[in-house]
Amino acid sequence: MKTWFAIALFAVLWLDLVRQLSFQWSASEQYAYGWFVPLLAAGLFFRRWLSRPAPQPDSGPRWIGGGAVALALSLLPIRVVYEINPDWPLAGWLASLAVVGLSLYAMFLMGGRVWLFHFAFPICFILVAVRWPYRIEHSLTQSLMRIVAGLTVEALAWMNISAEQVGNLIRVGSGVVGIDEACSGIRSFQSTLMGALFMGELYRMRWPVRALFVAGGVGLAFLFNVLRTLILTWRASNAGLAALEKWHDTAGFSIFLASFLCLWAIAGLLARGKKGGVARPHERARGEGGLKCVIPRGYFAATGCWMIAILVLTETWYKTHEVKEAGLFHWSVRLPQTKPSFEKIELPPRTVALLAYDEGAVGRWQEQDGSLWTVNFFRWKPRSVESVIHARLHRPDVCLPAAGFEQVADRGVVCLPAGGLDLPFRRYIYEAQGQRLYVFFCQWEDGTEKQSGMAASKGADRVLSVLKGRRWLGQQTLEFVIMGYESLERAEQELRKELPALIAVERPKS
């Protein structure tokens, strides 16, 4: 077998991994930097290849080969689950670690331990583009938002501009500025972290220096994000909130560019003192054939063929369980436009772009008992990976804290009857400025008239969808935010009365 053909077969692992990760890069702004990571990783690998040491083949302990076989076998269930869960961090990390592990073993076969460690960084670099676990990402985002908002308010006070921090928000004379604007906080943090890791490897910094450089890059990203929020808030206080739409993306790109250029400048300064800060490349082996290595064509070909078989089996599983469009039914929301106090809400263009829904209905009204109701209904059409990710990204526990609300309790799921269906709603209690909000959130997937869970809100629900072979069905969410009742139980009682009149079911014609 030709060497290039064996390598091409093995490359199928990486091509498929990049394809799966790219769905997240396309759907989520904060991971858009991921598009650059494979190219940067390839460049780092090529640079390492030019300075590679002499290969020292080592059979190593038996468990290493056994571990590689176990990784290869585990790719089948991981890939089947990852096919319909590209937004699930657990699946993304398992798939990425499996491909990275198999690639590191290839380096071990070619050059022994010395090659394994020599090529480890560029191979592992793809991990910076994998979505972070939700709890880590959410905690970091909320912490950054609050700190940035607090520092911005302090800076505005020095500028004699009246501002007040309200949770994660900043209230100025012209209105309330959100730090979604904080989404950019985490976005610039992650992209700058990627840049710092890349430059540390590009300039071959010694590991202690590299650790300090990465820490400095993270601090730099934070400072620039405070500056960005300060500029946007100052602009909003002078020109009104409408100015945010115009300056939001420009400010975000400018701050990221400034962070990257500063990192580059710092890395360049460190590179001047090579003796103290930058590691020397390995001494290349001298003599005829000193750098030649044995390409494990059998391993490359076997692993690549197994990956192709996995892709075929995955596609076969979902094709044989595919739900026909003619058998689907849909339900939607009828806004209570006949109520005297009803008001239809038009979402800002940026919010519409972030949600990327196909159909939507948003409105609010006041009941005769004085309670205030807000309803948000969004639908994403079927057969699109990105649409499924968008539907799963926007949940109350993600979006409401970004709007300055603090979660008090999560009371679990309850099924409420409407239109002959039992709709599962997760119940939350939030507080903001002394006001208590009761939130009821339903996430629904087409293809069944009975749904006990919340689609992909829990790992068990995701695995159940895999076992049923449910792929790229339509997604929709329905959210009620209710204020003015003394308890969640009372709000739920009133929602049970109102819900049947708000749900319209469209079943397929027989």
C-alpha cells in the first residue's frame, strides 16, 4: 500500500472531527475562533516536523497498544452519540480526546517516546476549540460579567457619568446596557487564550515562561474587555442605546485585534532573549538516514478504514430510524391578542441574529389580577445541525442571568396539559431588584406526541434520542415569565388555566 494513501485514510479521523466541531463554531459566536485552530495546528506541526529529533522506536509496554485499540473501538459509540449532539461538551471532548490519543500513538510508533513528546502540543492544540463544559463556561461567564460591570461603573464615576450596576447590567441615563457585551467577555477570553497558547508554541518558549505568558494573555483579554464595555457604555450614555447596535461589533473586533497585537509584541520581546525565555529546537540527528522514520502504514490504513466504517454505521443507524415528514405534527402558540393590555414585542435585530430562529412570537400582557405575563415562542426548522444547536443554546439558565436576573431555585419538570398534549415545562424562580419572576420553559422536539423530558437538557435525554435514532428534527421552545404572584404554585395554577387556549396543534392529515 502506498504511504500517501495510508496517511490519507488516517486523515479521515481529523477531517470528520473538524467537521463535527465546526457546527459549534458556526452556531456560537464565542467559538468562531475555532475555524483558525486546525490551520494553526497544522502550521505548528509542520514547524515541529522541521526540527524533529532522530526517531527512537520503542515498543513500550503492552498496555499502550491495548489502549490504542480501546480508543479506536470507543469511537463507534462516541461518534453515534456525537452525530446528533454536536453541542454536548461531553461528546465533543470524548471524540476529540480519542482522535488526539490515536494520533499520539501514531507518533509513538514512528519515533518512540521522543517523538510522542515532541509532537504532543500541535496535536493537542485542537482541544482549545472544543466547547467548554457548561458549568465551567457558565460560571466563568457570569463572574466575568459581574466584575466587568462593576469596574465599568467605577470608571464611569471617575468620568462624572452617573451609572448603576444592576446584577450583570449597567443602568445609565439613556437606559440599561447589557454585558452581552459579556458574551464578548468570554469570547475574547477564549480567543486570546488560544492566541497565547499558539504564540507560546510558535516561539518555543520554555514552559515556566509559557505559563506566565498565557496568564498574562488572559489578564490582557480581561483588561481590554473592560475597556470595550467602558467605551460602549460611555457611548450609550451620550448617544442613546441605539448606538450600541452600530458600535457593538466594531468595538468587539477592535479589542480582539488589539489584544492579539499586544500578545504578539510581548512574544516578540521574549523571543529576543532566547537564552532566557525560548527553548532551543532539538538538535537534528547527524549522519545518513538519521531523521528517517518508519511510517506505520498498516496502523494508518486500519484506523482510517475503521473510521470510514464508523461513519457508514452511524449513517445507517439514523437512516433506518428516520421519522418521515408526513408523520410529524406541530404545535405553535396563539398569542392572546384580544386581551386589552396585550402588546406584541419586536426583538432587536441583534437578538434575532443571535437566536437565528425560523418562526417566533413574543408578547406580554397584564391579567385582571394585576399579574404580568411575557411569552416567548421560537421554532427552528428540521434537518439542520446549526438550527438544533441554536435551539439548545438559548435557555433561561443561560439567558436570564445575562439580563441581570439571579436564579433562586430550579423546581424541576412538570407536565401541563394543552391541546391533547402533555407539555413538559421546567420551572425556575428568579429575582431582580426585589422582584420575583416565575419562569416556565418547554423545549420540544418534533416526532412524538409524548415527551417526558426536556429534549437535550440532560445527558439521559440525549442518549435516549440516540437509541431512538432521532436526528435533526424540528426544535421549538416556549417560555412564560410571570410576575405578580406570591408563589410558584399559584403561578403554575394560573398557567394551567391559560395554557389550553394558547396552544394550537397541527396534526398530519391521514
